[in-house]
Amino acid sequence: MKFFQRFLNLPFFVLLLFLVIFTIGDNLDVNTKANLYAISLLLKDVIVFVLPFVIFSFVLNGIINLEGQSLKIILILCPMVCLSNFCGFWVAYIFTNPLLKIGAIQISQLNSQTVLEKAWSVNIPQFVRNDFAMIAGVCVGLLGNCCCTKSIKKMSLFLSKIANILLKKGICYVLPLFVCGFVVKMQHEGSLVLIAKEYSLLLAIVAFLAYGYMFIVMSIAASGNVLAKFKNLIPGVLVGLCSMSSAAAIPLTIKGSEKNLQNPNMARFVVPATANMHLLGDCFAIPIIGLALMVSFGYTLPSFADYFVFSLYGVVAKFAAAGIPGGSALIFVPIFEQVFGFDPVMLTAMTTIYVLFDPIATSSNVFGHGMFAILFERVYNRAFRGETIKA
């Protein structure tokens, strides 16, 4: 049983699933594909349904275990999230702007795609939002630390055990089936082929800048083998790639980050607390797509001052973003319209192209969650303990 669970969690298994689906996908009838996609959507809804409980449990337990350090963590967390998102926006602008000026990037008209609809649906409502669960976990955890309430500490331990069972005995086993339907959908709609043919250069720039920047930051912040730390994050990254939902990847991101940090309790707090507002991959994908569209539609590229205004709006907008497919692009529509004067055609094109790029953007968001946890621990240790993270 343990071997079976470890096998399902191996990244190569998910990559093998990609290869199999793209090889035999054309031989599957539409009904089979639609049913597989519906199953994946159902599993995704189930994961999203239990996520508030998992987030509340881990945040509560993490704060309780951090004891007197919890308030310090909260005070340093938000400024770091804002600074990280802000840096992402500007790295994207600085490196992409010269390429756009020489005409190296062009976006052509989008082609129509065949859409795979789900065969059936089961409505599973989310009664509690993730941010409410996070805030509740913080408040109850601080109360437990301040009042030294033994009942709260016992409750946090009990809830944490249940949350770990849900992750290790539940999500880990359904991961291949969860991913399968989304891979089938991408194969049927030909979205990856479309990206490869018409937007490969733009996609390559987004992926190179996002992953390259995060690797550099993680190399500076981390001690020990950086590749080994990235390997621990790969299962979550692959879930983000396939499902286009960073929220669905939270459990595996927490699990990988626990291995990467000296203090696993910090991972259980930092990852769920920042998962929706620290979408670093979007800080690269959205502005790069928007800037490329400006060139293609004959607009003048924004000045440093104009882009500075855009980046400030973007940092604030990140606190309203959701880790769902296309969610970030929708949040940025009014910003592009107000700051850069995008018309409805450009806004539609930006949203559509972002949806095509969403697998890469979301996977880099998940990588950014794991990278940020390492960076946060490094900054915290230096700011409040006067220590660096030891290898």
C-alpha cells in the first residue's frame, strides 16, 4: 500500500499520463473524454470543498506551534507578498520591453477551438471561502497563543491529524484520476498544439522569465541542494499545470514545502495564507501578454511612470485574485482598460490568450508558493533571530 501511494505521487507518473493521453487520445470517443473530464471536475470540487478545513487546520496548528513568534510572522508576511508581486511585474517589463521594441514578438488572430464539455455535473457548493478559513485560523491561533488555552491547542492537534489524513489517504490516491480529465480536455481541444504553433515564442518568454527568476531567488534564499528542493515541489507544480488551479495544488505544495523548510509548521501557515494573493507566475504572464498586444494593435509601449501605476494597481489586485482557471485575467481587465486604454477586442484577446497560457502560468504560481516559503523563512530568521538558515 505504501509503495502504491509513493508510486502515485511520483512526478514521472503524471508525465507518463500526459504521454499516454496524447498518444491514444484520438482513439477515445467524445463521450469517454467528456466523462473523464466530468470526473476530474468533480474531484476538483471535492478538493476545493475540503480546502477551507485543511487551510484552517494547518494555519491554526502552525500558529499554535509557533507560539510567541506568530504575530511577527503575520507582520512580515503581507509586505513580503506585495514586494514579491511588485518585483515580478517589473522583471517582466524590463526583460520584455526591448524584445517588443524590435518586433521580436507578434500575436496573430486567434483560431477557433473545439471545446470539450463535461458529460455531467454535480454541484458541490463551497460554504466557506479559503480566505475566511485562513483569517479564522489566524484569529483562533493567536487567541490560543495569547490565552494559552489548552482546549484550543488540543483542538488544533486533532484537526491537524484529520487534515493530514485527508491529504495522505485521500488526495494522494485520487491524484492520477484528478489530472487525467484535464489532460484529456487539453488533448481534445488542441490548446497545447495551438500554443506551440502560434504563440510558442511568447509562451517561452513567459516560462523562461517566470521560472528563471524564481530559481534565482530560491538559489539565493535556500541552503543546500536547490534542485532537490525544486523536486519536492514538482508534484504540486504538475497538478497546477494540469488542473489550472493553484488552489487545488495547495495540499501538495504544503507537503513539498515541509521538506524544504527547517520549520515545517511555517510551511503549513505560509503556503495556505499566501496561495491566492501571491500568484507570481501571473505577474509575468499577464503583463507580457498585455504588452505584446499593445505592440500588435499599434499602441505605444507604456513609459516607466505609466507601468509603475499599473504595477501598483496589480499588487493591490492580487489580494482579490482567485486560484481558478482564468481568474487573474478577469481581475486585470479593468486595470488594462483604465491604465492603458484597452478596447473590448484587446481585452477579449488578452483573456483568451491568458486562458491558453494558464497551465504554464498556474504551474509557475505553484512554484512561486514553494519558493516564497523558502524566502520567507530566510527573511524571518534574519529579521527576528539574527540567524541564517543552516544547511
